[in-house]
Amino acid sequence: MVRGESVTADPVRGILRPSSSYALVPSLLCGQAFRFRQSAGGVAGVCGSLALHVASAGRSLRITLPAGSAALAEAGRFLGVADNLREDAAESCAYLCGHYPDSAAAVREVFAFSEGLHLLHQQAVETIIGYVLSVQSSVELVRRRLDALAELFPANRRLLAGSDVFLFPAVAELRSLTAAEFDRLHLGYRTTWLRELIAGLPEENALEELREEHPWERRRFFRTFAGIGPKVSSCIDLFVYGNDDAFPVDVWVDRGLRHVLRFSSREVHATVGDSSALGPHCGLFGEYLFRYERERSVRLDPSCGQPPAKPPRSADTG
DNA sequence: CGCCAGGATCTGA
DNA sequence: TCAGATCATGGC
């Protein structure tokens, strides 16, 4: 919509007031939104057609959008400022402590570690593609892949907080990519997944309509794409459609379930595809567990310690 | 060179 | 149904 001459226009600025305390930096740096990073006293990045810079201002959030951007409300929805995080987290924590009393102390530590960490409401196309490209890849690598994909469309360049960012292309734009461009992305076996996904993905408005479906219907739909298995479909349901009962199990959450809830391999496996044993809002717990386990590994392993052991059976809260 | 990264899929029993 | 092998690529 922005045609060329907006370069001289001013960025859009505003203040958002979250309904409960908002832990800004961790929420955006823990890998929820791949293309966000720390920047100039806050956090900046792109998710889909939304580019924004966020900084804490007391109990409020100071928002900056590129010139010509849509209303501030879109940023508020993305950040989940209206979610009642405190109640949801308390409910999840209480459930888990009640059902796993031997792990209650460890569970409380996980929640305390990420207090104020909201779940983002991410835009569909970039998030779906991001998680398909995340298979057997690091978060940093996924971010670079999404950047490379976005930069194939120079018209989507915007100026944000003094640097260039690229909005993520729409489905219609993605369908114009050539085979040579796909090859140049060096995605390995994920190239086929991406090509077929772009070819078969509904347009943005149809993806929005899936919001009205039951979670299992969405799951059944996305699982029809090659490359979308139980973990990726759970991520889509959690991060795009805001179903905080979805519980993606990756290598970090796998370790976390063993450490914190003392799950066996059998119990971890049973959790994939059926998170009912973890109670309401367990997706929030899952995200906290992901972050907790990942940070814990970094603290334990400054190069002299052992890497996260394959059979992680001993858990010390130290 | 070997192992890991927000797994998914195929295969053989 | 289900553990095990295989799948490309980049980082360290």
C-alpha cells in the first residue's frame, strides 16, 4: 500500500498499557517470534506485515512503527497486552503443583523464572513457514532463513528504528518465487516442504477463518502438509491461533518434562498430541519450560561442563 | 571430523 | 503401533 514517497513521513508512535505486568525482552527473545531482537533499549523486529519497536516505559510499552503503518492496535494484539496473563499462569501453576506434588517446588521455579512472559499472537503465514523451516535447525538459522526469504521482495523494505527491515511476503507474493530462488535459500530437504506449502497454503483471510474451527480441526488441516508434524502443528495452534492448551514438545521441552515433572520417556511421548495431563493453559507452561531449560543449559555449560546429557535423569535445581 | 539444532517421514517388525 | 534410520544445512 505504501508507494515510494513515504520515505520522508514520520514513524507512528504510541503507548500501550498492558492489563498485567509485561516482561518485554524475554518474551520476544526466547524464540517465539523468530525475527525479533534486542535493539536500542528495547526489542525490534518483524512478524508478517507488522514491524515494530517496543520499549518499556514504566508499566507501559512505548511502540514505534514504520511510517505508513497500520494502527497501533495491531501491535497491541500481537503483543497480547489485553490477555489476563497473571490469572492464566496462576491457574496453570496451581494445576501442575496439585497434580505433580513431588515437583511443586520445581514447577513454581519455572513460573517464577518467566514471570510476566506473555504469549505473542503471531501472524499466520510467516509463523507457519518459520516453524516448517525450524525442523532440525537453530533459532538463529531460522531467523536468517526468514530474512533471506523476505529480502527477495525489495518492495517490502521498511525503515524501523534506524535500520532496514523487510515485511514478510504475502502468500500471493510467495507464489511468484522461482525454482532457482528456492534453491538459493539452501534449505536442504525443507525446500520441497516449503514449495508445496506455499502452493497449497490458503490466503490470509482463509487462514483467519480457521480461528473459528476447533483446535483438532486446525491440527488435522495443517498436518496434511508434508513437513508439518505434531510439534509444528502444535506451534501453529499455540502461536498463531492463541490456543494455550497446545503443548509443542521439542528437545528442550522434552528435557524439561524429565527434569521438572520427572516424566519418563513413556510419559513424555504420551504428552505429544495429548497434553490433557498438563491441565489448562499448559501451553504457557510449555513456553516457560522451553525458556527455563534452554537458559539453564547455557548457565551449566560455559564450556567446561558436560553438554545436556542424552539420558537426563538427574535433576538438580541448583 | 563429529555433534547439535524449537522434527518429520519412512521402514521394518 | 513403534523404535530406528534417514533426511540437508550451518554453526561450533
